[in-house]
Amino acid sequence: MPDIAERTRAARRITVTGRVQGVGYRPFVFRLAADLGLAGDVRNCTGEVHIAVEGETAAIAAFECALVEQAPPLARPELATSQADEWRGAEGFRILPSEESEHAAIHVPPDLFCCDDCLAEMADPGQRRHRYPFTNCTQCGPRYTIIAALPYDRPATSMAGFDLCPACAAEYGDPHDRRFHAQPLACPACGPQLSCGDLAGEAALQAALDALRAGQVVAVRGVGGYHLMCDAGSDEAVARLRERKHRPDKPLAVMVPQRGDDGLDAVRALALPDAAELAALAAPERAIVLVRRRADAALSQLIAPGLDEVGLFLPYSPLHHLLLAEFGGPLVATSGNISGEPVLTEPDQADDRLAGIADCMLHHNRPILRPADDSVLRAIAGAARPIRIGRGIAPLELALTEPLPMPLLATGGHMKNALALGSGARAIASPHIGDLDSPRARQVFEQVAADLARLYRIDPQAIACDAHPSYATTRWAEQQGLPLVRVQHHHAHASALAAEHKPGITWLTFAWDGTGLGEDGAIWGGEALLGQPGAWRRVASLREFTLPGGDRAAREPWRSAAALLWEAGQDWSPPIADPALARAAWGRRLGTFPCSSAGRLFDAAAMLVSGMAQASYEGQAPAGLEALARRWTGPLDGAPTLPLQADAQGVLRIDWHPLLAMLADDALPREQRAALFHESLAQAIRATALALADGSAFDAVGLTGGVFQNRLLAERVLALLEEDGMIAHLPKLLPVNDGGLAFGQLVEAGAVLRR
């Protein structure tokens, strides 16, 4: 019969999965075991943590609960297994060297913001890391951009070339220190350093600040790449940046100092954030958040021309905190790149490619293994929803209700590109890459595709790609020698939304965007799809029109306006050099495409309401139209009703024709026309959903595609549908635009392959 001591003690072997690497989880386990008087060890095994523990039975039970409930704030642990083990009589608790694990589910953490403890240390003149711009600990600092391989140990990061000094080594080995086993650990004596020309360290930082105060443009190497920074309150400085970067209108992000009890006082001085926006600004992801600008904001009017919102974000790296605190005001912090390309990461790239833009270069020598641009969020219907996922959010892991039949890579679209990788019931969405028009963008796309597969140790057995044969992603997929699943563009949008919410139900999904190759060869973009992943059916669409110029229409709104007016039989002359030639070519159907795109409908409305014939960036016309509409506070009861008519295939067509007279009516204020346009479309979606509810059974309505980045339209549609008792959803975890397309391709391809 065992004695009482034996009956009250136990030994267990525990496996913890989830996000448990790069977040201080092993040191947490060590301290937890010590506090509870337990013995044993903890070890990293690629994508999971293995724990052997023994001691009092009650203490072990408390230990298991605390592994999840008291985990470090940035960890996302899951208790995978807990099994009785042989009593070994261990003495003390140890952290063992990491081991490879062939079958582990790997979780790569995104880059983390600088925590309050590190900020306080940087501000203390008595600390050896006073004003050190690369301060970090187990709860903060870079991760995704420095990890070369897993398990997550210093030799497998870009910090491998920085040998720890004795003081840092002591911190690293002290179980009671908050830097115990902090892999990016560094200090001024042994870590990365700043440089600006021939200057280093604090002198380099001061040179960059002097340049900013003088109204110059400074290229600053950050966590995931370079920012181009200048005084956000100076018209001259912002105009100089715009001219040099050939970016005349596209909004510029603004980084603001962290001030006040919640850090957001400087934000409130510039904008009117709501509760969701305040929460998003203060969240650890430190994303750029679109907020309504104050009329008296001390910001250049050139920050976001024609818009009533500005993208603000707080500093997230120690270097940014130093720059913003000492500069004392907001700074433009836009991607350091040639417009349209991924953010630059290397000093030699910046010296070469940004030399004509930046007056000053603030470099550092910590290698960046892969780019990570800033994430962008917009609050819609009370939730901060991503416009772009990047640093701080991605790589983003999502659970699949239906496991994939084989490991898959999804290549996304041509614009706003991001990738997705999936195996079993797991999907990983990559950070934003961007538009794939340039050789460098395509090179980064290939690098990220290879990095994802290598980091997560997932070997794709097939590739899902867009059905459009001319996309760079499709052409690349065709060259890989793997089986292809070609996914129709709007089916991918619909599947992404369904998988994020409730994949097992029947959806009526409105997929509205700018361009997607339809099943009939036309340009789709105003679609309603009924079904679920792997079984979508087009049941409604905007009335088709003939679009001159194809892809050029996204930057030339006059083409969309001409298409609608000429289709309606009106003799309209676009504001171009040879309108008669354009009209004749359209009449002969030369260089034209059949189109049902809601995005192009917005472009046409912007042309007719505001006279915007040319756009300098995609989405400029719709964004400006929404800003105009938000200024209208009058009645909306004059909004034209858009008729529904079934075509020969039984697809309900929403007729845009009644909009034209109202949009061209100069007797109405521009703001009113813009608002009525939005109201007409919202009511048309409602009418379509009600008409389809009569003969089709669906459980929920989805809104997806880039058009629903429009807060005014999306919120109005949601309100109308909810008035009618319908359940309606927008994406919340992934971008509603093409940035979420790859995840949808993964889901749709998996469904097709299973069937």
C-alpha cells in the first residue's frame, strides 16, 4: 500500500501547442513551476512546448490550469495533451535545449510592439539601455521579420551575429529576469546600432531629427522595412515628399507621439476616434487606423486630399518612440518604397532606390529577413476591420472547419496580393505584399511563398490560383509543376467570408469589387452568389455595360461614365483629347469588355458628380465619393429606385440606369448626389435579398469585395438587412478586398477537391 506522500504526488508529461514561441512562454513555465514547488523541465520542440513535471497532485492541477489561464499576454496556448508519467525524482526545474519535431504544428508570431516596461527602462537615465533604440524583452520586439527557422532560438534569428555581452548573458540566464531566454536580447554594448552617413548611435538619431525639423524627408529603417518620414504639419515637407515619390493624392499614414494616461492624447488632438478606433489604436498590433480628422487638426491638408479621414498610428518600435517623443509632433510615416512596390528592407536598396526621395537615411544593422508593411484597419459597424494585414497581425493563423484534403498554397490576386498556406485544419495568411506589376514585387511574392512553406514546414501538394490567366500569380502557379485548382475570383471572396463565419450554412453573398474574371468571360464585380464553399451559383448581378479600355478604367473614371451614358443612348463627350475617336471605338466594340462591376459604377458616379476624369491611385474616385456623401445631412428620400429584371439565365439584374439623371443633375449639391447614390445601392441590395428570399433558402447574407471597404455603404446595407430580420456579416479577420482572396481560394479549392 503506497504511503500518503506517494498518494499525494504525481508526474505528468504535457504538450502545449498554439502561439507559444517568441512570446516568453518557456520562461513563464519555468517561473510558474518554481512558484508551485514543482520539478521537471520544459523544452521547445519546433511548433510546440513539451513539459515534464512532478510534485504535489494539487500543485500540478493548478499548474495545468495556469498554463493557459495565466499565460503571457501575447501567447495563445492550447493544452494539447496531458498524460501520467513515471516519477523520476527530479530536482528543480530546467529549460532544456530546443529539439526538432518533425510533425509539429508550427506557429510563427508576428512582430510585437515595444512594451511599457521597456519604454520605462529607455526613459530612465540610470539604466544601461537608456535611449537604446533596439530595447526588447520576452514580451516585445521583432519576431516574424527576424526568424530564420524554428525552434525559436537566437542562432535561428537575424540576431545570431550579435554575441551577448556579459551583462546581457546574465539577464538571459536569470530565471527571475524579464529577459530570461529573450532571443532578440541586446544592449548598446553588444546589439544593433544606428547609422546616418558617417555618424553612429545617438549622433545618427540627432542628425535624422535635425533633418526632420528642417522640413526634410528622412528614410528610417524600422522593424519590417523603411518608412519615409517628414513633418506631418508642414505643407512644404509633405508636398516635397509627394512630388519626389510621384504620389500626388494617395493618403499618407501619420505616426503620432504616445501621450497621456492611455497614450492617445495626441490622437485626440488630431482626430475624432470612436470607441472601436481608440481600442484598435491602443492594441498591441499598433496598426494604422482610419479615423475622422478634426477640422482644427495641426496636420497638412496634403496628408489625405479630398478625404475626411486620416490614417493614424502610435509608435511601435523603440526607435519610433525616440523619434516621435523628441520631434514632439506627428510625422508622416509612409512605406519606404517606389510607389506600388513592397517596402524596402536593405540599406543598399534604400541608398540606391530612395536616394531621389529622401534627404537623409537613418539605417541600422539588424538584418530584416523579410518585409512586413504596416497593417491598416477601418472601423465599420462597430468593429475594426483590416484593409491590409501586415506587421503586428500577420502571419495570421485561421482554423478551418473542414480539413483540407492535402497541403495547399493559394497565390491570391494580382492587386493587394497576399498568400495563404494550408494543411489539415490550419490556414496561414501571409502579410500584405502589394500589387504585382513590378519585378521586385514578384520577387518578394516568390520569397514569401518559399518562406511560408519553409517556416511552417508545409510542402504544398497543389496550388489554388485565380481563374484570370493574365494575373502574375496565375502565371507563376502554372510554372510550379503542381496540380492547379483555378478559383473564380468572386467565389474566392465568398468562400473567405463563409469560412471566417459559418462555413456549414447556405449564404447569399454580395461580392462587389472592381474586377474579377467571370465564368462567362466578362468582367464581374457586382455579383450575388448563393450557396457555400465549393458550390456557388450566381443569382444576381448589376446590369452589364460595355467598358472601354479594360484595366485602364480603374485609373480613368471617365471610361466608366462613358460606358454607362453611351449604353443608355446619351451623346456624352468625355474630357479627353479625342472624345469622338473613343466613342467610335466603343461603338465598334474595339478594346472593350462586357462588365458588371460595382467598382466601375462608383468610378462613373465620381466622374459625373465631381468631374474626376483621372485617378492617381486605385480606389481614389470611390473614396472621394464616400467622403462627399458623408457630408450630406439632409433627407435621402429622393434616392432613385433601381429595378430588378431577370435575364435569360434567370439571373436578377440590378438596373443602374435610373441613377444617371440624378448623378448628372447639377441643380443638386454634390454631397446630396453622392449620398443618394449610396442610398440607392444600399436599397438595391436590400431589394435583391428580399426578392431572392422568396424563392431561395439562405441562412445569412454576406458582404465582401473591395466595395464594402466603404463604411457608409456597408453600414447602411447591414442596417437595412437587419431591419428585415436577416443575419448579415462582413469579414472581420481578413481584408474584405483582394488581400483576403488567397484564404478564400484555399477554402474554395479544399471544398472542390473534397467533392
